[in-house]
Amino acid sequence: MSLLEVRNLSVTFSTEDGLVKAVQDMSFSIDSGETLGIVGESGSGKSVSTQTIVGLTRGARVTGTATFEGRDLLTLSQDQLRTVRGAKIGMIFQDPLSSLHPHYRVGWQIIEMIRAHEDCDKKVARGRALELLKLVGIPQADRRLDDYPHQFSGGMRQRAMIAMALALNPVLLVADEPTTALDVTVQAQIIDLMQRLQSEFGTAIIMITHDLGVVADIANDVMVMYAGKPVEFADRRTVYYQPHHPYTKGLIESIPTTVGGRERLKPIQGQPPSVINLPTGCSFHPRCPYVMDRCLTDVPPLRDVAGSESHRSACWLSVEEIGRGAEVDARREAEAEAWRADGGVAEAVATGEIEGTFIADTMAESSPS
Ligand SMILES: Nc1ncnc2c1ncn2[C@@H]1O[C@H](COP(=O)(O)OP(=O)(O)O)[C@@H](O)[C@H]1O
Ligand code: SF4
Ligand SMILES: [Mg+2]
């Protein structure tokens, strides 16, 4: 049995504007010592899904199960969850000040965290806090222990937050955009630190990011989310070299390169949809260069791809066509073209519902003049 097994997780919020379908039918599992990357643009449900698992989404309607060490976390009371959060499941966020209180000394906060969960005296806890700051690479840790968070640089604060998340030896670490606010060099150091800690302690890590490049080196498996739903799932290498879903390919092509600064190679056109008013059929259809008529009406289910049970994708394109490169693209374009009649996509392009200029171009070329 996996350390954490999430099945059919759905999370909705009732708001004045309507029902927010933040997460729909998400399933995944993670074992000890493994890293799962959850990737998608802002608003795709990455944070809500993991926060729901640890009981941090109040007022949400939640269905599904999240079995952790044999118990369904979604059925636990807030009191029971408090013994899991922090102690068993550590959390790291984009903004260290969401975990580190600006008005208290860093060391004191780690010490209090340890003493809140474990019966040990102040001196022992202080020793542990010092060890932790050293472990995460804070120079002159004995002196920095009594600093306030604002006396730390951004990278050092992130390290301190990791120290705090590790204070109780969690078996699972949820890192939600842990490096987004940091520059590229510090980002690499933090990723490196997390990898080292993982190999030392066997901690499982869920790494949440909008940047597929961040999980490129460290994830075992990658789940790609779009508009609240998992759209592709596979091991890291497969996701990078043999992707099936056009959104995954778009994310790979838009990974920032270090060559020539942080220029984006090829951003995905358009914006993610509102999860209150999702597009019909495939949610990605207004932005997809391969959109076919059925994509406008039929929701694609997650299916096995290229005969592999461990590679799944929610897209109507042939499950045999995977990978990147001009040849596959050409075959997919031909397939998409064959499934566009006079109504459907042609009409959606004409009315501007579909934003892809690529499709508009190919349709202009293929239409008789
Ligand atoms: N408490 C809430 N009430 C209503 N909507 C929410 C709430 N929390 C998050 N959402 C919405 O749920 C969607 C998913 O959010 P989130 O998981 O934070 O996205 P991500 O982490 O992928 O950027 C967004 O549309 C967000 O606005
Ligand atoms: S081809 Fe269709 S189903 Fe696949 S991602 Fe594009 S719009 Fe969605
Ligand atoms: Mg988020």
C-alpha cells in the first residue's frame, strides 16, 4: 500500500459568482522516498488539492478519499488532522512568511513547533533547532537562531521554512511552489537541498509548481493539471520525451531557458478558463492547436496511452501518437484536420471562441477559395 493514496478527489466552493470547481476527479499515489510533481498554470487546482488533503480548505465541498498510513484523511476531525499536519506531513510554501511569523525569532518558532508536538525540554528542542538550521545550510546557525525572519535573505528564509517543516521528521513533505519567488541560482540550491534531505531521510515529496522545468530533475512521476483536472500522468522521462497531451507539450515548450536570460520559448496561447464557467467538452479546446469537432462537446476521459497503464492522458487524439518533434506534430495536425467538419471547429474559429491562430491559419489554407 502506498504512503498516500488519493482517489477521485473533487473539491468545490460555493461562491456568489457560482460554483467553483477547483478540483475534479483527481487520483494519484505516492510511496516513501518518492517525488511526485504536480504541474499546471496558476488556478489549475494544485494548491487546493493538497491543502484539502491536510484539512486546510474550510467551507469546501469535498468528495473522494485520501488514504494516508491506512486512514482516510478526509474523514478526520480538525483535532485529528492537527496531529498529522506538521508532524507527519510537513508543508513548505512559496512565501516563507506564511509559516514563519515575522514577529518571533526563527529559532524560537522551530523550538515551539517541536515542543507543541513532542514532550521535550527547551534545551533539547533548541539543540534540535540548531541541528536543523545547520542541516539546511544556514551559515553560522548558532547565531542566526536568534534572528527574526526579516533578517534572513529570501533563500535563507526558504531554508528556515524547510528546517521547520522537517522539525518533526515528517514522512511526507508538500512543497507548494517552494522556489517560485527565488532567483534561478537559489532555486537550484533549494531543489538540491530537498533532494539531499530526501535521500538521507527517505521523505516522500509532493512538489507543486507551474514550471515543468522545476520538476525536470527530481520527480519520479509527474501529474499535469488543467482547469482542476489531471490531464496527463506518467513518469518524468515519459512526460518530457513522450508526452501525449497537447497541454503538456505546450508546458514543455514554454519552459524558461537559461540561454539568453529567462526568455520563454513558446508560450501557450490564451489564458486558462474560469473554473466556474468551464468550456464544454475538453476544457483545453479554446487553446488547443489540434482541436477537433468532438473536443467541443465530449469530455475526454483519462485513458492509457501507447499501451501503457502507467501513462495516462485525457485527450481525444490517437493514443498511439506520443512524443515531440515535427513528424509527430504533422501526423497529429493531419489527424485533427480530418476530424474537422464544416460546423464545429470551423464555426468556433469564425466566432473567435477558439484563440489558436494556428488553427485559423490551417483552416484558411484548407478552405476552397
Ligand atoms: N476558498 C476558496 N473559495 C473559492 N474559490 C477558491 C478558494 N480557494 C481557491 N479557489 C479557486 O480554486 C481554483 C484553484 O485554485 P488553486 O488550487 O489555488 O490553484 P493553483 O494552486 O493551481 O494556482 C482557483 O480558481 C481559485 O480561485
Ligand atoms: S485535441 Fe481535443 S481533447 Fe485533445 S487537448 Fe486538444 S482539444 Fe482537448
Ligand atoms: Mg497554488
